[in-house]
Amino acid sequence: MSASLRLAVVAGSLLLAGCVTRPPAPVVAPVVVPVPPPVPVPTPPPPSLANARAAGVRIVAPVRVDPVQAARALGAFRISCPVLLKRRDLSGLTNGADWLELCAEAARVDPALAGDFFRDRFDWVVVGPGEAFATGYYEPEIRGSRFPAAGIATPIYRTPLDLIRCTRADGGTGRGRVDQGGQCVYYFTRAEIEDGALAGRGLEMGYAADPIDLFFLHIQGSGRLLLPDGGVMRIGYDNQNGREYVAIGRTLRERGVLPPGGATMKDIVGWMRANPAEGAALMRENLSYIFFKELTGAGPLGALALPVTPLGTVAADPNFVPLGAPIFLDVDRPEADGLWVAQDTGGAIKGANRFDTFWGAGAAAEVTAGGMATSGRAMILLPKGAAARANLIR
């Protein structure tokens, strides 16, 4: 993701539509099935202003941090510090020098005293109203191979050389390619890539046994291929085709295929396996396509190009949260309560107080992340004085 464009997400990211216009005509005809009475589902907060400084921040009282969470967050914060000191903060709240003293102190703090460090050495602030919405993501494990094999034939592509940033004839700038006429155009969609737009170019870095499993690995942004010889190949986000992300869970709800009260990843996958033709067409409605690279060190890697921490990393919108900053979530789901560190981003993680919590790899992580959609309150931990300065100059 970066596991971060990820693709965030599981339940909440799947329930939310992308910010661009959706294709006008659905490929799948509506399927009406009996549904139970609606169950209340948390909804994300309304769109926010351009960045945190514009939205406004206010200092609030710190709260007690669980010692285990604090120690885990301290480890994640230490990992982030080298980048935090030099990264440009798009939120407008901090600069690298603000973090210098805190990062130096973090390197010396006894993990057993991490709770005191986070409570006493930071200003705890709320951006805008502070009403938070959090989902979850994880690192999938799927059957795959480095080479095509019997039953393992769905390509996993590395980034094509012709994927560039350019300005189109309509004035839009972003990821695209130059066509044979020398014009910048949108890059190939998921459907075009699946139909062979990249075939024969030597971009295949591996193959997946199940296209549905690979689709959800795209959404997560990183994962592990379980190889035929018993080995593991770890892959992570490298780039994206620049096309619209369409949340298929929300699409199924809108068409009455899944209950209006919510759809977990398990529900969505179950429907797709029971309806393979419709499921294949549905996946192609998500125009977004992820390109991967092999990960050989610690990982998966987040938006800071650093390893993310299970139960410690959260994806956030860098326009509202300084990447590398600690975040405290007080939400309806107790397992997501507590201290996290913003080390990642995600394609569906946009706006103030929108977060995606990382749960690691394995079956338990999949279950927790797949059902995570919770509302509450978020507080960002900033260097002392940064919030006051941001309010003075906005």
C-alpha cells in the first residue's frame, strides 16, 4: 500500500465509492434477493476543507494510553522519525524541525514509559469537528507462483515503463501514457489490462491462482504469494494506473444484491464465488489497477517507504494528518481504540478524520480488517506549539 494507496480497506473502503464519476452503465444486471431489515452502519464524515490548517485545529486534553499500545506505537514512531524530519507536511500543521526534539527523545524513552511520553510531550489536537470513521486492512496470503503453472495463470504485473505523469488534451494532469499520435491519454483500465493490453511485454512478476484473491490483494496493496514449493514471495504496491477506484461492496448494496445494512469482505467474496460471471464483470467495473514490486526486507511498506506495524499503523490522508504522527482513536469498536501512527495512505482514505487501521497478516487479521467499519473521535498528537502556530497563520 504504497500499501498505502491501497486500497485501503476492506469493509469500509469497499463500501465507499471513489471520488470520480462512476461508469454510466453497470455491466451486471441487478439481482434482487431477500434481505434482512437494515442494520445501522457507521457513515464517514462529510467532505472536509483542503487541509488540516484550513479546517482548523483545537487542543484537547490527553487521555490515558494503554501501556502495550503505547510501547507498540513508540516502536512505529521511531521507525517513522527519519522520514518525518525531512518530509514536507501537506497538512500545514508541522515542519521537520518541529519533530527533531521529540524524535531524539523517542529514541531514548524506555518502552515501559511510552504512555507518559505520548501523554506529556505532545499537544493532542482535533482537526475540524474530529468525527472519525475508521476501516481496516491487512496483508493477504494467496496461492501463486513466480511462473505460470497449472491452475496458476492470472498475471501480477510490475510497473510498465510507459506509465508516466503527463497533461492530457483536456488539461487534466496525472498518470497516463503517450499514444501513437504523441498525445497524453488515460492509462489502460483494469478491463483493458485483463484483456491483454500489457501481455507480451515481460512485465509479469508472478501469477495468482485465483483472480478474486488477487483482486482483493490489489485493494490491500500488499500481500504474500504462497508458492508451490512451500516458499513465500512478498509483493507490495509500486504504482497505480491512475483510473477510478470503484467500491464493489457499495455497488452490490446499491443494486440490492447485498443487505443495505452492510457487507463484509466475506459477504462480497461469497456472492462473487456463487456468481462467477457476474463477479468477474463486477471486478472490471473497478477501473483502478495496481502494479507491484517484490519486497525482500521487512514489510509490507507504507507510504513512507518504511515497514508498517500490525496493530500500530494507520493509513490517513496526508492533507489532514502529518505522515508519521501518532493518532489516538476513540471509536465504537474497542479493538480499534487507542494509539496508532500514521504511516500509510490509501486510495479511499480521503478527508479529515478518515483512517484505515492495519491488522497484519493471517486469518485473524483478515476477519478483523474485513469487518472493520466504525465511527468515533480522532485526536492527532503534534509537537507542542505547532497547533497554535497553525491556527495563527491560517
